[in-house]
Amino acid sequence: MVAFAYTIAGSEATGGAGFQVDLKTFHELGTYGMGALTCIVSFDPKNNWGHRFVPVDPQVIKDQIESATEAQDLDTVKIGMLGHPDTIKAVSESLRKQSWRNIVLDPVLICKGQEPGHALDTDNALREQILPLATVATPNYFEACTLAGMESLNTIEDLEEAARRISALGPRYVIVKGGIDFPGDDAVDVLWDGKKATAYRTPKIGQERVSGAGCTLAAAITAELAKGTDIHEAVRIAKEVVTKGINARVSAHTPFDTVWQGAYSA
Ligand code: PXL
């Protein structure tokens, strides 16, 4: 029987991040994608592609989750952009209504191109109400620094330390994504599994950011966990999906190229 992969995430209208990326990735990995929308992001072409952000009414988020969880026996969910304390409260309450085998949290604090650090109440709500429920967290460089309380990550040991600190806040598994900001020639992700750290490396592809890499990685991990793949293999496959997707990236009139999920099986 087909495995169900569920996402609770925001829409990014150009298809380069969020809900759209999650569904494409779920499909690419052979899972049946479902989801609840938390917010609607429309980049503004007349204002340097700045973020126009509209939260979905919290009750409507709860209704969507009720509908999906009654329709199917879901046990694996990915949490993407929440973006507002009221959204976080609604999602946290809905998640607590059943048990989950896997809750994969991509702790989206800000999006590419946004100014960091203006929404402390959202960051704190995420840390207090969602992170403790997560079984897997996939912070990027900036999110790992923020959640772990570290100023910078310069070595593999720093990535491990950040992952261990974030694991102490709830999630059993933490994958810290070094990405472009981590020094050196490789894109390094470190998985802390509660006992040991494993580094996954691939050569960096250029020095420019690509939209959707983080969403794709977390969604691919979610799809693999939904199918019953173990966490180490799930991370390995997810990294391969992202690497192939960046190699085959799609250019847009937005500031960033975007990952092509379809490259994985092509
Ligand atoms: O890449 C993070 C992200 C996630 N979800 C939505 C987004 C973004 C960044 O733009 O818009 C909806």
C-alpha cells in the first residue's frame, strides 16, 4: 500500500519553497502527499521580491488537520513555515490530538531574502510549543545558531554541538545543514541520532543560494520515514534528492534559482 506523507506548511506562490516543494518531493519519492496550509506567501515583484505574508485563520488550519487525520491514518508529518504565534498554537494543539511516529520539523524562522530577527515571539513559540513535539529537526545554519544559542558554526564539531543542544530541546534526531554559510568546499549536513554524529558531505555547487533546498531535504526525509526507511538512510537519500535537484536547478525571475525535484528519478 502507498505510504502517506503529510505536510503542514505555507504556500510559496512561485513553487520554489514550502507546500509546493513538499508535495513535489513527496510525489517524487513515491508517497501520497497531503497537507494543511498555514500561510500564503506571495513575493512582490514590484518591491524587490519582498515577502507578502498572509496567515491562514487558526481555526481553518485546525479544520484542515482534522479533515486529513480523519480521512487517513497518518503517522508521519512534516512541519514547515508557521510564521505566527497563533498559527503555532493551533498546530501544536492539533498535533497533540493523536500520536505520531514521525514529526519532522523544519524550523523555518525566516525565509531567504528576509531580514533576520524581527519575530522573536514566533521563534520563542516555535521553540516552546513545537520543538518539544518533534522527533526530527532540520535547522539550517542560521536556525541552528539561533536554537542552539551559538554565534557561529565553523567546524564539524560545531555542527555536532549545535545538533546535540537542539536535541536536548526535544527532537531525537537533529540534522544541522551547513549549506553555503558553513566554511569550506563541501555542503555538510550533520545528523545527531542521540548517540553519535554522522556527517554527510557533497561538494558545494556554486556559491549562490538556491531556493527550496531546505524544504526539499526535510520533505524527502519525511517521505522516506513514512515509507519506513531508517533515519540514516533517509538522510542519505534526501541529500541525494537535493544534490540532483540543485544540479538541475530551474532559473526564475526571482532572485534565486530553485531546486528541481523531478531530477532525482529522471
Ligand atoms: O524556505 C523557507 C520557506 C518555507 N515556506 C514558505 C516560504 C519559505 C521561504 O520563502 O515562503 C511558504
